[in-house]
Amino acid sequence: MACAPESNCGDQRGVLGPFLCKIIPALYHPSALDGTMYLQVREWHTKYGPVVRIGHKAVTVAERKDLKTIYMSYDFPKAPAWYHAFVLVEDSIFSTPSAEIHRQRRRIYQPAFTRKALRQMEPPIIEYGPKSLIRSICRAYRDTNTPGSLTTEAKKDGVVVDFVSSFILMTLDIITDLGFGKCLHSLDKGYHPNLKWFQSFGLLVAVYTYFPFLRSWLKVGFREQRRQMGDLEAYVDQCVVDRKKRLVQELAALKCANGHDSAISDATDNDENYDDEAVDVENMADKARLVNGNGTTAASPTMPDILGNLILSTDPVTNEQLSHSALMSEALTVLFAGSETTASALTASLYLMIKHTTVFERLQREILAAYPLDETLQARIRQGERIPITADLFDRMQFRYDDIQARIPYMEAVITECLRFLPSAPGVAMRIVPEGGRAFGDYFLPDGTEIGMSIGSYHHGSEWDHEAEFNPERFMHQNRDKNTRKLLAFSMGQRQCPGRLLAYMEMVLALTPLFRFFHLEAAAPSELNKQFLNYITIKPHDKQLLIRVRPRVEFTVTDRWA
């Protein structure tokens, strides 16, 4: 039964939901605290319908028409209570409730994620993604004392790899190169402090979300996590400062190469007396326009990294550039979103692939058929030789994103189904009902109501045929475009993730070579019976995914790469 419009009404009369949700805020429901809210909300939608009360002043919806109303414009601002804890320095493109700030940041980000920019990113993605991952596995065979994410147990039938930490380190290497122009090489080292920083960040986001006063005025407890947040802030600050300095040097080199000696001088030749914001970024952007010769600063051949472009970019509408503190906030967003969320998606995808053996076996067959060994190598195999897995062999296979898409459409279909079945951020994304209230289905929701979608509920709802089945065929052939448009793993509308194409590229390029060279299976049956918990992103309940990895029968591992 519809509720009469009533501005500033605290309840949503008639909206069904569990009794507890009528009396407590959604943030304080036990399932929000233990990481299972996305599963709980899915159950509630199954029981109560497309509009469900999840808190005394919070509602989720699960039908696409309602989601489009909420997310396809800025009319429904982000709910501050759900996002304020993500702010480290100042609001970023992710955390800001301001439509004006978000529009500005989106315009500035846009050049960094064009298809041209992504093509420039492919070589470092390959170098620090699959090549680095495979090198790490080969090294584990050689040296049973290798520390880090690869276990120290090397057996005849393979090594056991914890892909939760391996994927985090790999994506961290990729995003620090793409994002900041300087790879950390953390997968080679087996560790980086960012791992603990991210854990502390996730914990404090949860704590500050539930108990905001602990951040604003009662700064007690969590001393170690606060210290690590200080370290993370200092690291991001230094990344911005260092990138500005290197931009000066890179622009000077471009100046010489392009014959702009007279037009560009002084600031690009002088690398002295820096403090946190001493680099004249506005001057630098003007010089970059002269260097590029086309009036733009985006996607310069020697500055393809995201932070470099953010430093140089000027908002085409306001003609403003980002301040140092804004750059720090965006750098943190790039760092976390570009590593943690992609790593979570890779972990969930690998888990689902290995769990669904029929799908995984077909995928491996198609990869083998699409990337056969050349005749010379096949002749050696016929003579009883096993081919060493080396960097040279990897390069000879010529794994490229566009080629994989063309040769193995099933790969992207499987990944897309993984993102539908278990997205990396399946929780609720809350907005605020604007002034005057809005009607959803049979219910009128007053202004101020928190409303949002649970991606996990929507992906397992009535929009999908046989939604409980893991079926990549829904993203193949005539169904592909229609169902891909329905996917909300990267949100929708104005707030859709700008790095979604980059994430697809990383996942396809990471998994295809891994499956071509190696056979993978769960290290134990329990590895295929994980519960994934969601706080900021999803992770297995025990924070590990142990997979036994061994070379395919035609390959061997030697010291030549390791």
C-alpha cells in the first residue's frame, strides 16, 4: 500500500523488511558488521520483493528501472554517512557527494582512460602483470625458500600459490606504474607495506563509518592503524611530489626532442628548491601544450601514467587544475581502486572458474587452441622434449588484449559472468532521496531517506534468466550486448567506474597466459567452499585462496626465467 507523501518523515510506512531493520540504522545491522550484508539483502529481496527496508531510514531497490532513476543523474546525492570515512585528505571522485566536484574530476580523469591511453598502457600491464606473476611461480619452483605470497613448499606435482596476496601484489605493481609512472616491483619482493596500509585503511573505514566520533573528536584506540594511515598519507604525498619532479625532467627531454628550446625554458630546466607544492603545475601544463603541439596535455607518449595526466590536465569547462591535496586524494583513489578492487575481482573469478569445472575445462581448451606452439616447438615436443617456460617463450606467444578478445570471446564472457555472479563490491551503494520525496513501486519515500542498490541482489534478481546458474553463455553471441549493458559490476550512470575497461584488460591479460602455461587446481577441497565477505571489497573469509599450480605437460620450469 502506498504511503502518503510526508516530507522529512523518518519511516517508510508499508515498505517491507525484517523487524530489526525498522528500529536500527542499516549501518548497525549485524550483517553489516560481519561482512555478510550483501548476502542478507539478497535474501530479503527474494522474500519481500524489489523494494526492501534495510534500516529505520534506509531502503534498497532491485529493479533496473528504479536503479536508473537513482544512478543515472546527480539528483540523488551520495549518502555522507556511508562515504565520509573514505576521505583521507579531502573528498575524491569516489567519496564526494558534490555533483560539481564529481563532474570536474570526471572531466579531468577522462583523458587517462581513453582507448588510446589504454593501448599505451598495455605493455606495462603485460610486463608487471602476467609476466611478473609467471616469473614468480617459476622462481618458487627453483627456490623453496622464496618468501612472500608463494608458499615455500615446492613439490613434484606443483607449488601452492596464495592468489589473494599474489593478485594484490601484482595489481599494485601494475597500478603504481600506470598510476604513478614508477612500479614498486612488490611481487618480485614478495611484500610491500601497502598490504598492511590497505588492511588498516579498510578497518578504519569500517570503524569510522559506524562510530564517526572516533575520528572527529575522540581520537583514541587503533593506534597502530592510525600510524599506518599516516604512513600511507606520507607515501601518497611523496608520490605526487616525485611525479611533479619527474614531469619537469620529462618535459625538458620532450622540449629538446621536439625543438622547443626557445619556447620552453627556466622552470623545466630548474629542479631546485622544491617543497610539497613548489612545482609550478600551471606553467608545466602550458609547456606540455607547447611540447605536444596540439593544445592538449593528455596521453603524451612519455607521460601515459594517470597521475601525470591528472597533474597536467586542466578542466576544459572551468580551466582549473587540481590542487596538491586534491591530487593526493585522487592518487589514493587510483592506488586503492586500481589494486584492491581488481585483485578482488581476479580472486573471485579464479575461484569461480576452478569451482565450475565444465566452464574451466572449456576455457582452457579454447586458450590452447587459440595460442598453439609454433611448428619448431611442436617438433621438439614430438621428440620427447619439454619446453622451458621463459620470457622469450612468453613473448613469442604474443598475448595482446585485442587478439585475445578476437580469438577467445569465451574468456571475456567467463570473466563477465564472474563479475555478475560475485562482483568485487557487491554491497549497497546508498544515495539520499532529494527534496520532495520520490515514489518507487507502490511506495512513496520521503526526502532524506537513504536509498540504494545492492549490486549482489540485482545480479541475482529477476532481470536475469536462471540467475542462480553460473553460465557464461549469457554473455555470448546474440545475448552478449543486451546482458553486458545490464551488468552493474562497475555501477552505472554518472558514477560509473572510469577504470572499468582497464580492469577488464588487466584480468584478461593476467589469466590467459597463466592458463596457457599452467594447470591449476584447488590445493584442498576446502578451497572451493569459501564464504566471501564484503567490507570495502570482497575477500574469502580466511583471506587466502590456495591453488596448486604446475606446468602443463608440454612445459617445464628451469632457471632460465627464474
